[in-house]
Amino acid sequence: MDDTLELLLVEADDHMDKALDHLRHELNTIRAGRAVPQMLDGVRVEAYGVQTPLNQVASVSAPQADLLVVQPWDRSTLTAIEKAIRAANLGLNPGNDGSIIRIPVPTPTEERRRDLVKAAKAKGEDAKVAVRGVRRHAKDEIKKAAADLNLSEDVERAAEDDLQKLTDKHTAKVDEIIAHKETEIMQV
């Protein structure tokens, strides 16, 4: 196969891997019955007049399976952090003791776990859409490169077949990640 087409396939593989990494990151924000600091990754705090990610104004830890502790680096941001956590609509109720914020993480009900599974599957579908978008872009690039380099249809078709195999591999990986997350969420 032509070096240009090989490079396009490697590039497509990298982009598909990034879609999987993004999916893993997104799934970390979905709680699965136990407290994990990544649950608060999407929280943005109004600090010093700017919307700032929580992890840039405080440290977040999970000392117990049902508790998150937020330790602000500057005590003046304590109420803003507490307000931001409430506003993030995560179903969490932070408690402020003047120096740290304790957030009890209740065990989700059966219905809530089903909702979390639906949310995880939606994120999985978004990842599949991203993978297919990479495939579409790479396929256009392969056609363009084949035309520019006067490559045979067989070489072009072989590159497209390899691209489809990459897509299938990444789509199967998305399904595997979602299935793992589903069992994690449904586990009591």
C-alpha cells in the first residue's frame, strides 16, 4: 500500500483512539454507586471573577466509598465551590464546615441506576458517531489521495477495507467499554 494511504490510516486510528479516550473520561463523570473524584470534573466555580474548573481551585478526594472531600486552596472560594456543586445538578448535597466541603454520595436507587446506564449508552453512541465521522473524513482523504497519486482502484479499495476494519475495531471497543460501565453501575 502507498505510504500516503498508510499515513492516513494511522492518523484515522489516532483520532478514533482519541474518541475512545474522551468516552472513558466522560464515563468517569457518571457515578457508579461509589464516590470518585472525577464525578466533579464538570463543575466550574466562579472564582476571582472567572469560571474556573473545580480541580484548579481545590483538591478533590474520596476517603470513603460514600464520601467526597473538597479541600479549597483558598478559603475565600469555599462558598463559591459549594454553590457550584449544587448548581451542577449532580444530585449531591455538599456540607461546608468552614475549611473543607464534605459531600455524601448516596447509593443510587434502581431507577437512578437505569437512568445512569441510559446516560452511559448515550455517551457511547456519541463516541460511535465520532468514530464514524473520522471514518468518513479519512475515506474522503483516501479517495482524494488515490486520485492525486493515480493509484489503482484495488489499492484504494484495500485502504478503504483497512479503514472499515479500524472502524469496526473501535466500535466494538466502545460497546465493550459501555458494557463494562453498565455492569459497574448496576452492581449494588
